[in-house]
Amino acid sequence: MKKKLIAMAMVCLCFTGVKAQQDERLASLMEEREQLVMEYQFYNQQNSNFWGKKSKADLMAIIETLKKIINKDSELISAVKAASIKKVAENTVEIQRSGKQVQVDQRQINERIAGLQSQINTLESQLKKRERTMQDIRAELAASDDRRYGKDKVIAILAVAAFIIFLYAVLLQIRLGKALATGKKKKSR
């Protein structure tokens, strides 16, 4: 990763260095052209002929200066073309790089989505298993409640029956005690 960053930094520095050189070259060509235009204006204002017009030497100097201006313009045009070609190439490289990065990012996103989808599927299946387990536990709880309440009903009925029998036994005991007491009273008389 560090190597990639260092390489990218070196490439950027090279491009900025090349761009600075191109800008300097264009600036120097423009300055040279301006000097040639000033030279042309100087020769064009010369009227060194006997009658106050341009001499043959002046006209030749003007023609030579115009040729130099045309050559400078050609150099400027070629320099601008070269700069624009380099700019287009840089843009193309950047677009391709960003396109590759987009593809890599898209692939990573798709892999992440697939991973998350598989996790979702796993969690959904675990949730369904838990729901089935909860339903089974609720069914067992309901069945055990029914059995417990059934047993509780039987125990309650037997407890009531035992209480009634106990009361009946107490009642019989009291009657028996009264009957024996009345029987002893009759015998003692």
C-alpha cells in the first residue's frame, strides 16, 4: 500500500514538473513572439528611403520578421497541440484509472452485499428455528399446564372429599359420644 502511494506521488510530481516545463516553454515562446512583433512594428515604421518610404532593406527585414513570427506561431501551435495531447492523455489515463477503481469498488460492494445477504439468510433460518422451538416449548407448557390443572382438580376434589369424610367422621364421633353418654345415663339409673 505504501509503495503504491509513493509511486502515485512520484507520478504526480512528474506530471506537475512536465506541466511546469510546458507552461515555461509556452511563456518563453509567447515572449519571443512579442519581441518579434515589436521588431516587425519597428521595421514597419522605418521609412529610410530617399522619398520617405520603406526601402528594399526595410521590406526585406519586415518579410524576414514576418517569417520568424509565422515560425514562432507554428512552434506555439505545436507546443499547444503537444500540451493538449498530453492533457488528453492524462485525462484518458485518469478516466481509465477511475473506471478501474469504480470496477474494483463495484466488485467489493457486490461481494459485501453477497456476504451480508448470506448473513441475513443465516439469521433468518436461525430465527425460524428459534420460533419453531418457542412454539414447541409453548405447546409443551400448555400441555403441562393442562396436566397440572387436571391433577390440581383431582387433588382439590379428593381434598374436599377427604374434608367431607373427616367432617362426617367427626360428626359420627360426636354422635357416638352422645349415644354412649345417653346409654351410660340409662344404665346408671
